[in-house]
Amino acid sequence: MRNPQRTEKIAFFFLFLATLVIALPVGLVVIIIISKGLPAINWQFLSDIPRQGMRSGGIFPAIMGTVYLVTGAIIFALPIGLLAAVYLSEYAKDNMLTRVIKLAIVNLAGVPSVVYGLFGLALFVVFFKFGASILSGSLTLGIMILPIIITASREALESVPYSFREVSYSLGASKWQTIRHTVLPNAIPGILTGTILGLGRAAGETAPILFTVAAFYLPQLPKSIFDQAMALPYHLYVISTQVPNVNEKIRYGTALVLLVLVLCMNLVAILIRYQFRKRKKW
Amino acid sequence: MDEAIKMKAENVNFFYGKTQALKDVSLDIHAHSVTAIIGPSGCGKSTFIRLLNRMNDLIPHAQLIGRVYLDCQDVFSHAADPVELRRRVGMVFQKPNPFPKSIFENIAYGLHVNNIKDKDFVETRVIESLKKAALWEEVRHRLHESALKLSGGQQQRLCIARCLAVSPEVILFDEPCASLDPISTAKIEELILELKKEYTIVIVTHNMQQAARVADYTAFFLLGELIEFNKTQELFTAPKDKRTEAYITGRFG
């Protein structure tokens, strides 16, 4: 290895190879799902209920169920997560209690999703007697994405320059006014980005909704938040493993819809961040 | 020293944790005059000026012993409200720091947080403040453009206008020209001389010529102590303390 040019080439080769190894599976997943799923996608598939024991028809109830669940999760998790983040980053003193709370939040993010499912079953379904319902499922998903929202919001709040707060105080603003008029408006893009990433996660998880809301098969849409609902990830699980002889096209079509839904949410997050970066100049 | 005394520091000691930043400082600030605070880096001048509007409150583990008065009222007493104090004692910072909002919104911010909602009043006050800060002619046609599009010197005058909009009685300038070019600096200095007719001004500066040009009184700080305080002309022409003489003749600092 005395030839530095050759060393350079070898180093480049391995670094490039490692990157390729990462990119390849991602690309393959997308390509396979699109090529196998796209033929299934048509208006009927998106708007009809499943028919013939889910072997034909559409996946409309599952799409709507996922939309309901994600909406419910956000209604619950965004306000609580945001308020907690404001407290932690602006008000909390650096003491033992605060450190324990922050540690708990970090750990909450690492809890396996099936544990959230069991927790939701015990607390919402059984203890609060909400039964298996959209309410129980939404709350469970909401708790699961709380750490994501809190962490993203805290980072966004803390990245607002100290000089903005200083000026605000120097103009006779109180602490809450400073947060309300200066810190929050400048943190909103970061908070939204984190929230949408959390939503993408909520839309894709199967385990937390398994015991709390998901219906095997429902021919109509839920009528209230106390009804059960179908959901895309669980529906995919069902038609892939529980129902025999489902056309591969339908399975991949469902996967494609779920993938597109999650990717769209991430895309919105990226766009918000991009828009904001363009404006931000400090 | 015949003018009324607007603010007064009495035996002020200030600590960051265990580090003492100010040692037994007593200083009178005369109404409708410019008081300059000079001294080498780390001498406590910024710490001192930030006591006058209690900006140091925001620093954890900081401790004050001594008293600061505004119109004979103790600003650190339990009854005193720091928010109220900061409405009366405004501040312009070292780096121009406009909010990422429009020019108009920047200046209206202080009124907004003071619950002044009357649109006509706010508009009048914004225009008035811009005129006082000698910025009106340059921005009158683009009040709703982003303040970040202005040049550094314009941004600093915008910050002055923003401070004037809340009608303070005292204005603290913390090295306001440190990041500006000579022409912008001259404009700010001109402005300070104009503003002292209506306001009481305290300015921290690294630049001794600047102190000599704008200040009626000058205080020289060294290592947290007030070494000498006098009318500017006397301090610069006949310093009483050897250390002051050494500093103003450029032997250190």
C-alpha cells in the first residue's frame, strides 16, 4: 500500500460500496412495491369496500380508518406535546425532576410499539372502558408519537436565537409574551416537521392498533369514535397472512397506498422545512 | 454636575456564580445626558449596563448585592417589576438584531406586547419612531418588507426605532457600533446626540474616541471596579488616576 493513489481508489471504492448497499434495498423496496402494486390501483380499489372475503373490491374503509386514527392521534398528541416541550425548554429549572422527565421521554421513544399496544389495551380499552374503538387506538398512537413531537418541538424551540428573547424582554415583554410572540412563531416549522414525521410513524404502525381498534373486516365506515375501524397496516397484515388466496396485486396495492401516504407526509415535512430555510437568515 | 440624577447605582457587587464581575460600583447617571462606560474587555461594563434594566435576571446563578435606583425607586426591591422597568429603560444591543418580520412589525412589537391595539395610534407611533431614528426617509416605501433586507447600519437604526416606540425614559446602548462601518457609526453617533435631548443615555463602548465624541460623562471600569468617573472632557484631558491615564493613552486595553 505504498502507492497513495491506489489507496485513494480502494478507499473510495469501499466507501461508495457501503453507500450503495444502503441505497439499493431502499430503491428495490420502492421499485418492487410500485411495479407489483400499481396494476391494482384504480378508482374502485381506492373507493370501494373489500369484497369476496377481501379477495377483491377496494380498501376504502382501511384508508379512512387510518386517516381517522392519525387525525385522532394528532388532536391528542400535538397540544400536549407542544405544551410539555414549551415547559421543558422555557420554564423548567435544571434540577433532578426535570432531568428525570427528560430521561423518561427519551426512553418512551425507545419502547417497542407492541408494548404501547398492550398499554393501550389495559388503559383505554379495559380500564376506561372505551372498548376497541377509534378513541382507544388514537390515544394509543398519540402516546406513541408524543416523544417524537416533544423532542422535535424542544429542538425547534431551543434553536430560536437567544438574542430574539433578549430583545423581546428588553422591550417590556413578559416571559409568556416572549414565548407567544417571538419564540413560538420562529419554532413552528420545526414543530410541524416533527409532528408530521410522528404522524407518518403513527400511520404505519400495526402493533399499537392491533388490540385497541383494528377490525379484521368491516363493510362500512365507522359511525362514531367508539366504533372499531379498519386500518391500512393491519389490513395489509390480514390479507398477507390471515386470508388465503388473496391476489398478490391487492396485497402490493395496499402496501403501495400505505407507502405513498407515509411518503407524502414526509414530503410535506420536507417542503415546510425547505420553505422555512429559504426565509431564515440568522 | 448640576442636572437631575436619573439612575443611580449604589455599592453594587455582582457575581456570576463565584466569579465577582463588579466590585462596589457606585455611579450616578444624569438625566438628559450621555454617560459613556469605557474599559478593556471583561472589565464589567456590559454586566453593569445590563443591571440597569435587569437583563442579568435571565442569567442563572447570578447574584447582586447593592442597590440600583431609577428616579429614586429601588429597581431590585420586591415590589419592583422587571417588565415594567424594561419599558422605562430600553436597550440597543451590540449586534443589530431585528426580528425576522417586516420593518413595521418590528417596531410595532413593543406596542403589541404592551397591549396597545389602536391601529392608528400604532401606525403614528411607528412612523414617529422611524423619524426619530433617522430611518424614515430610507424605508418609508417599504415598511412591509422584511427587516432582514436592510443593511447593518439600517438594521441598527431600526433597533433604535423599535426601542423608541415603547417610549422609554432611559436608553442603554451596549457597544451599538461594534459591528458597523465608520459611516454607519457616524450616523448612530449623530443620532445619540439628537436623542439625548429627550432621553437619558448610557453607552458602553470599546472606542475611546467614540466616548470622547458623544459622552457628557465618562466612567472608566477596570477588572470590575469603577476607577474613575467624571465629565468626559476632564476625564480625557486630566485623568486623576494613573490607570485611567494609561488606558486612554493606549498603554493597554
